Amino acid sequence: MKVNIRTISEYTGFSPATVSNALNHKKGVNKDTASEILRAAKELGYIGEMGITKIKLVIYKDKGLIVDDNPFFSLVVDGFEKECREAGYEMALCYLDRQTEDYKRQVENLCLDRASAIVLLGTELTDEEAAVFRGMKVPFLVLDYWNHDMSFDGVFINNADAARMAGEYLIQKGHTRIGYLRGSYRIKAFGSRASGFQIALNKHNLRLENRYTVTIGVTMEAAHQDMLRYLEGKPELPTAFFADNDNLALGAMKALQESGYRVPQDVSIIGFDDLPFCEIAVPRLTSLRVPKQEMGRLAVRRIVEMMQERSTAKTKIQICTEFIERDSVLELKN
């Protein structure tokens, strides 16, 4: 007899709706109830019989300052969804919010899931929080996050090399007083970008001076307001800034213009991500393009390979960026 949700409902005494919610790890199901239903599903062979037909994209949020309302991630999700459909897998999208009261329970439920392969979007993930996912029993991959201990398969941006490329470009354009627009909320990617940018400066015997490092908020509006406050003090500015991402670059650029500075004639700026706003900004923003949809597609292709090959070897795939030259950098004459 084929086992289905009604079979599990009759076996456990719980309603079909409760069984369905427990199997999909939705809120509102008592922890003990969920455990009993999952145990029954395994005993009856429902999970094993069903196999993995679903790939779950879990968006991890610490503060949400990076992943919320950012067109970068909507494009990643779009690519992810298309690749799932083409590969014949159902896609499920859910959020894991560290600030919610039942966060630990959400993690436990995720770790108990045997019916889905899981891709964790870890842009805001810390090394400490990443450790709790080491016991995953299903194919598991982390997207847009890395660490040195090689605990996870991963797909992430080649942040350091891309930022080094931005630094080299500014130097080639004649800039030697180069500043850094630093995001106030530090994620792993920003640290890598800062390191790569610093490597480019060091190669040419240039220093990143503290007076040219400006820490601002990571949303476009916060970056704009923080930069306005900074400029009120009439600081000495570098001839160019590299920004952690486009939100910082665009917010700071607006503040500079409102404060009477011309971009790029007075100050040049390079961003990172190449959001759609870059093309319509005035001036158009030079940036490093991340292939966002392909990033989502690549994560799906890799986790499908993991399911098919059943390999225990961990792999990390780095995605290269493309330098998009527009109008926000001035070439200085010698």
C-alpha cells in the first residue's frame, strides 16, 4: 500500500493538516508532535519511499540589513527557481531568522528534515552560527558564505580577487589617495573585499589611511544619511573611494552631490554587485558585476550533483565577477 499523508494521519491520530505542517517544518506544530510525526513517517517508509524531490532554499537572516529588500537576492532566487524547475525538482523557499524567539527550534526542525536537499543562503551567517549546521544528514550546501575549515560544500563570490581588481583599476587611473567606504554591519564578504582591496594598495606601496576610511550604514538610505553627517565636518577627502557594495556607493554618491562635490570630477567611486540602479544613477556607477541568476543556478546544479554522486568530498566553487566600467571614475592626468 502506498504511504501518504492520510496514512500517517491515521497511524498517528493527528489531522492531515498537522501531519503536512510537521513534514514541511512549518510553525505552529508542537515540538513533540512534530518529532512523533517524523518518526512515524520514517517507520512507515514515507520519507524513504518518497526520496528527495524538493530543494529547499533557506535564507538566513541575522539582522536582515543585507538580505532584506535587496534586488541582488531576488535575482539569485529567480535563477535558483528556474534551475530547480528545469532539473525536475520542487523548490521551497523559507527564512531562518536568528532574531526570532523560536530560532533554535527552527534550526532543529531544519536538521531533522530528511525529505529535502537544503541550500542555505548564508550572506549574513557567522562562523559561530555556521557550526550548528555541521550535523546535516541530507545534501547540504551553503551559498554566498565560506570559512576555512572546509565543513560545507559551498558556492560563493571571489570577493578578494574582485576587490583587488577594483583597487588596481583606480591606481591605473592615476589615483594614489584612495579611500574605503566600509559597511558598518560586517559580513564575511565585506572582510574578503577589504583584504583584496588592501592587497592592491600594498602592491603599489600605497597605504589605506584611517582618515580615508568612512564607516557608513549598509542600506542605501543609511549610507546616504551617515555620509551626509560625515561630510558636515568638512573632512579632507581622497580622490577615489572603493565601496563594499553598490548600496554604500550609491548612498554615499548622493550625499557627496548634495554636499556640493562632483562625482567623478572631485571624487571617484567604485561599487560592488552591479545592481540595476548602477545603470540609471547619475553618473552611472562603475561596479563589479556578480552573475546573480547564474549564482542561484549553479547552487542547484551542484546540489543535484551531490545527490547523484553521493560523494563525501567537500567542494567550494568561486564565482568570478566582471568589471563594468561606466562614468563614476575620473582618470587623473600625471
